[in-house]
Amino acid sequence: MAKDRIVSGMRPTGRLHLGHLHVLENWAGLQEEYDCYFFVADWHGLSTTFEDNSGMRENIRQMVADWLAAGLDPERSVLFVQSHVPQHAELHLLFSMITPLSWLERVPTFKDQVQQLGMQGKDINTYGFLGYPLLQAADILMYKADAVPVGEDQLPHLELCRETARRFNFLYRPVFPEPQSLLSRVPLLPGVDGRKMSKSYSNDIMLGSEEAELRSRVNDMITDPARIRKTDPGHPEVCVVHKYQGIYNESRLAGIVEECRAGRVGCVSCKKELAGILEAIMLPLRERRREFLARPGCIEEVLRHGAERARLEAAKTVEQVREVVGM
């Protein structure tokens, strides 16, 4: 019996951080029951880095090393770079001919991202950035995905994908399924300063961090600012370390909270315990990552083989689309 198919991707913005690990672990678990296509979204990355794209190739290599270290298996999943399968661009172009401009303008993340990146000095009022949700639709529909693992913030993009499939099927004839959302239960992990974890904020914890670096980042975490002495009663609800303890040390959380509120445990001790737990997670990841990076041509071969497999499926879809469109 054929498995249902899922498709997902990540932009190659550099080394991944601890928040991404939960996404990768989810992807790795899906390999057991789904036919999986996971791609490096380099064209999507170009939509915001077009002025200086010099680090893209190394970013791809580093990110795929993280993927492999986290358990993505090229024997069970198709791992490839988006631009190595040019059919994605063709399907995106064909979709752009039938997609109302208003559909793209109403995607809630568009204006938010333009504003946020504009504050960083980036001008992304380009067609490529406006149209990237439609390119996402092409990425997904190319492989006729049954489902897409997404967080809630990505649901508007998936709905645009479904609308695109419906419109194409109505105008021509049924070709594409309407992929369902596979909501990922990924915890929202704050950065060490309490804001969203992001490399651009310099508040991230990189996957595979060395132990000394990891402990330094944990020591940088914001704790209760009103707590001056170890014996002062703490307020764990305002503490970044508390949020991490709830995710990575759940069995001890109730005891830690009680000791903190009673002033029986200090922030230094709490951070030390958390750093030890995170190091136990990072150590095997770090070792696997080194192994993949040390093998000459390993990552390049994984991506080459994955692109070959992806192109075979993509060619079938584009051939079918050309036929029904009358090209």
C-alpha cells in the first residue's frame, strides 16, 4: 500500500538553532509513515538575500549537516535543493498566470515581513517576495503532497496552496490534490533574551554548539530581575530558564518552581542544571554532525541523489500540467 506523501522545506540562512531541532525531530519521525520530500529552499532564501548571496552554498552545506545529524535519512526521504529541480520555477510561472494579485497581497505575513525587514534596512518590495507563497504552492503541489507539516503561523500559506490547486483544477481539469495541514507540535522556544530565537537577534543557541559555548549561552539567559540574592523569593514565570526547564526538564519542573519561589535554589544552580541537560542533547548531535562534515563529498552526494529522484517526480507533474494547459 502506497504511503501518503508530505513535503516541507527550510530556507538556508546558515546554521540552525535549538528551536529548529524540534522541527527536525518531527520530520525524522514522519519518515516512518510517510513518503517524505524535504528540500533546501534556496530560491526562497534569495527573496531576502538578493543583495549579497555569497554565503548561500556554505549555508546549504551546514544546514544539511544539521538535517542528517538530527535523523533525516536520505534512504527514506528525498533530500534536495530547490533550485536543482528547475521544474519548480516552471510550475510557479504557470501558477502566476492564473493567481489573482489580491490573493498574494492578503497573505498576513507579507506586510509584517516587509515592515520587520524594512526596519533592518532591507527593501523587499519585490515581486519575488510578494510571490514566494505561490512558489511555496508550486513546491508542494509539484509532488502532489497529501499533507504538509506546518506550524499555525504557516496555515495562511497552506490555504493559498489549496486555493491554487482548486483554481487550477477548475480552470483545466483535476490534477492536484488539496494538501491537508499536519500541525506540528513544536514548542515555542525563546532566545536567551526572551525574544523569539533568531540569529538576527544574536540570541540563539546553535545546533551542535560546543559545551563551553552552550554553557555560556545558558548563563546569558534572562532570569527574574527582581531577585537580587539567592534567598530572595523567585518569580519563575518571568524567567527564560524556567521556560526551558518546562520543555527539557519537565519531570523536575514542579520541584524547581517550588524551590525557586521559596528561595532555596539560586539562578546559577538552576542554569547549571539546565546546561547539563542541553549538553546531553547536543553531544550526540555534535558528534554526528562532525562525522558528516568530515566525509568528503558526503553532503553533496546526498543532495545530488535527492535531486535526481525529485526531478523524476517533477517531470511527471510538469508534463501532465503542460498537457492540460495546452502547452
